[in-house]
Amino acid sequence: KQWYQRRVAITAGDTDEATSLVTMDTSSEVLQHNCPDRFADLKESDLVIWVDPLDGTKEYTEGRKQDVTVLIGIAAHGRAIAGVIYQPWFNIEGDKVEGRTFWGVVGLGAFGFNRLAVPEGRRIITTTRSHMQKSVQDAIDSCNPDKVIQIGGSGSKCILVAEGVADAYLFASPGTKKWDTCAGDAIITALGGKMTDIFGDPIKYDAGQAYPNKTGVLATMCDFDFYKSKIPANIMDR
């Protein structure tokens, strides 16, 4: 945890080296948008910034670099309000590497990608690649999905939901941290979707909150009530 003026920044990694990489450059494309009125009166002390400088660490060590993202989530009064997801190895062709940046603000929208048209009634779930516990598998099976996409990194799963490649991100188990979900939570919410724990309760991002998301993650762009209703009772009772 570090203090930047009056803002609290909580990061998953060591910030000493990262501090030297900070840039003060601005983007004219981003600055052409106005901040939503609902956030106009926020003070710096109201903000908590959750940072994961390398989401998908296991995938990075295994050479699955397309699954790796950098996550910056901004929360106010406990709720995710803005997020950035940077995918540095989005497209790799030989020595050429192309990255991309998703960003969004609740009440403004999300930018940096094109959302796919989603066929009605389709059920595609994205979930963990390396932590497939019984509770996760049982929750997925109960939804009777057409397809399951197992991929590393919470940021990558949020990208799939935001783009319309997957219909739900479901992880019915502890394992993710606040810095894994805050950015994606904000972007999905900005698009009109929803991210909660498996009970349907909002994930709280106050500085004093415990870092782990102990009651799992459920994120969808539509049909949220369907997916929530399918979580098995034995998992909800734990």
C-alpha cells in the first residue's frame, strides 16, 4: 500500500521499480470526454486505486503472454468507477508485437475495442485455467453452457465478457483479489453489465477491505439473474 498525495493506491506487486516507469503524458483521445457529473464532487481522499502490474503471472512464466494484462482500477466510496486494462501482447506475429488498451468510466462508457453481436440464448462461460476446483466446475456445469473458455488472468476474462466473446465470467471460489477485479468491474459496469460475488452482492473496494474476493466472482453483460440462479445451493451455503 502506498499513499500518492491523498489517494490510496494498493498494488499486487513491488512498486519501487515501477515508479521509475511512471509517465505524465496525456491522451487527447481520452481527454475529449467529460467526466460524468456524478463524480464531479469527488475528492482525492474518496478514491482508492487498485493496481495489478502483472495479472496472469503464471501464464507469463509459461509463455502464454496473450493472457497477461496490466490492471488499474479506481474506486470511490467502495464501488469501482473507472478502469484500465492494458493487454501488451494482444497480437504477436514474429518479432512484431501489438498491444491494446481498454478503458471505461461508469456513466461514460468503455472504449478501445469493438463489442461483438451476441446471439440470443447463447451460453459461453469463461473461467480459470489453472484453479479449476470442484466448486468452480459444479457451478459451471449447473449453467449447462454451450462452451467454456478457460483462460489465465482475471483481466483476460473481463476482456472476453466486455467484447462479447463470452457471456459470463464465473469463478465460484476464493482466489481473486480486489486488484484483479476492480478495473474489469468498472469497465463491464460502464458497458451496462454487472459484476458481483456469487451471491449477487457488489464487490467492495474500500481501502480497509480484505484483499481477497472470498465469495467468488460473477460478471455478465446480460442474463445476470439466470447465472446467479444456477449457482448450486451447496456452494452458496458454504
